[in-house]
Amino acid sequence: MTETQIAPSYTVPQQRQLVTAVPGPKSIALHERRTAVVSAGVSSALPVYIERANGAILVDVDGNRFVDFGGGIGVTTVGHTERHVVEAATAQLHDVTHTLFTVTPYEEYVRVAELLAQHTPGDWAKKSVLVNSGAEAVENGVKIARKFTRRRGVAVLDHAYHGRTNLTMAMNYKAHPYASGFGPLAGDVYHAPNSYPYRDGLSGEQAAARTIAYLEKVVGAEDLACLVVEPIQGEGGFMVPADGFLPALQAWCTEHGVVMIADEIQSGMARSGSYFASEQFGWEPDLVLSAKGIAGGLPLAAVTGRAEIMDAAQPGGLGGTFGGNPVACAAAVAVFEAIEGDDLLAEARRIESSLTAGLRSLAERFDVIGDVRGKGAMIAIELVRPGTRDTTKEPYPEAVGALIAHAAQQGVLLLSAGTYGNVLRFLPSLAVTDELIEDALGVLESGLATLG
């Protein structure tokens, strides 16, 4: 895809442009208003205030255009204000905005469930429940697994991130800032070793054996309701597990009656180059959690899985006032149609090829880049202190902060990640062009050159 081919569908030029300092005067004024009325607990990575967004570009109130490699942390996968999504949501706004599906249902909810049954991994009967957010999907997935198995234990993996609700805070690997001072947290949650090829050097089989040994010795399969796994960890640093790790865990879960849940909230909906990242590893989970990119920027999430597991919940046990809102559902249907109609799976693979090639080229010149990893439009670099790449691989979080600040001043939005704060992640929309990727890599290169 070239910029010339796609330009007619965009309402904002797909190029970065700075017309003021960053942040500009209007953003500074808005930030003063914000600090007076918005909780300090709600932070922002970059205090520029966005007025418009389209494709892969954000436009702030001062007229600056930023190349967006954050995508609302993986939400705007099909692009900001994607035309078909906007049209579908607008049309639905004129028809029905809300009835509550558990009172008087509507077709849009059913259609989203049909599409999820079709596209999630596994060739078996599936059912879904639609909710509002990723954390809510995690909570519902766990409670469905508990009801089905009649067990209480919940296992997660090291470096995981699952949300900011009480249960999901307990499921996160990193307490600060997500859980600090917010306890007591939910119990019966166990943290098992993960596959981290860059640092543990284990094969998928070896890493799975280590995880299983922990689950059997520390938790006990007879008390374990579910194992919740991000196939590619998001906040944890875009960790890609070694081949064979996830299928081995699924085999163990199946043998012991444990529900294995794929948290695809960040990695799903075409981001990895397949509909769901689980497919990249030959893994067919019992339940799949969707959110973020599923509705093109509108709030929607889902739990989808084996019909017999999903039907374990009693009537009235699942639902919520806004879950499966008809406007969000209409947008989600448009997202599925855009993925098919615009061959966005191929676009994700194009982005992976272009972005990883550029990052690996930089890694050859800058030894602070210890690892380049990811799938599709979900790519990261892990930064280590100079001279440690081939030895201790000492994390270099200060470099990540410096590079993010440098990029912002040049009109490129980047995000950090990783347990040690030393991962720079790239989550562009699938609308990002090779020209924008090359431009952003040039900005990154100039930032790397300034590091000590």
C-alpha cells in the first residue's frame, strides 16, 4: 500500500508537521484547565490535546500533526476515524442508541457474536458475551471459568497485565502504578513463570515444563479454574513466547480440566497479522478475550469460547447495562468488514516486514538495542545499557524515556512498556504507510545517536 493509493480516503494529510513547540500554547492552556478538575491519578503520556485524528495521524489543538505509533494503546487498529466505522456508527445512532440487550435485544449484538464465533481460533461451537472494556472481559472470563470448573484458583504468567479492577490488579505482575495503595486485592491468584526467550534462553518445551511444574507444585491442578495468558504480552514488553510454549500449556490444561483463556485484548483483531495472535502459535484456547481494536475506537469487549463453558453461567449471571451497546456493535461489524475488504491482515504483515527491517538495521549500529521482537503491527525493541547486550543485558529505562521525549518533539508518538521500563513499543494502525514508518525510524535514529 502506498500513500498515493490510500490518500483519497483520508481527511488529514498522512504526514507529520509541527507548527508550534510541543506542547503548543493551546495545549498548555487546556492542561491548566485539566489539572483543576481531573484526578491526578489519570496521567497522560504526552500533554498535547487532540482535536482531530485520521488514519495514522493525530492533530492537536495547535495544528501540529503527529505520527501515531500508539493507536490508543492498540485501539485504532483499522485507523483513526476509519470511514466505514464512522458511517456504521452514525447510521446506528439514528436508529437505536440503547435498549439494554438483556431487556430487549437487537441484531447488532447477535451479528458481532456470529463474527467472533467465526474468527476466533478453534473449530467448535462457540458463544459470546459482550461487555464494555478489557478488564471487564477478563473478570467475566474468570468468573465463567470458575462456574464451569467449580474451582477458585486463577493462574497468570509473569510480566502479565490484565487491567485496573480489583481482580485484574491482582492478576498483574507489576504492582506500581496499577495497584499501589489500592488493596486489599482479590485472592486465589497465582503468578507462574513465563516464556521470555530473550532473557531465559529456553525452548518452548523447556519453558512450558517450568510453568507446569509451578502450577502443579504451588497451585495444584485440582484447585485451578483457569490459566489466563496473553499470547503476546502487551504492557509486559511485547514478549513473544518460544514456539510450542502455548500449545503445551493448553494440552496440560485440557488434561487437567483447567480452562485456558487467551487475553487477546491488545494482540487481537488483525494486529498480529492474523485475526488473533493465538493463531500465530498454533494455539486454540478455550476462551478468547477481545477488546481495544474490536470496535474501531468505541467501547466494546467480549468473552468468546466453547459453548459448553460459556453456557455454564446461569441466566442473568452475565451482562451489564452498556455491554454490547448497539452503536459500538455496529462499529465492530464494520471493523470485521474492513479487515476482510481491505485485506488488513496483509497490511499487518507488511508493517511487520517494514518496521522490523528498519529496527534491525538500527540494532546493527546501536548496541543499546538488545532485542527486536513482535508480530504484525505489534513490534518492540528492548533497550540495554551500552556494552551489556552480549553479557548482562542490563535494562536501560532512561533511554526509553529520552527517546519518547525526543520523538514527541519531532512529531512522533511512541510508548514505553516492559516490567523494567526498558521497552519501546510500536502499535501503529494498519493504515500507517511505509513512508511514515521510514520517517519515524529516521526520528528514532536521530534520538539513538544522542544517547550516551
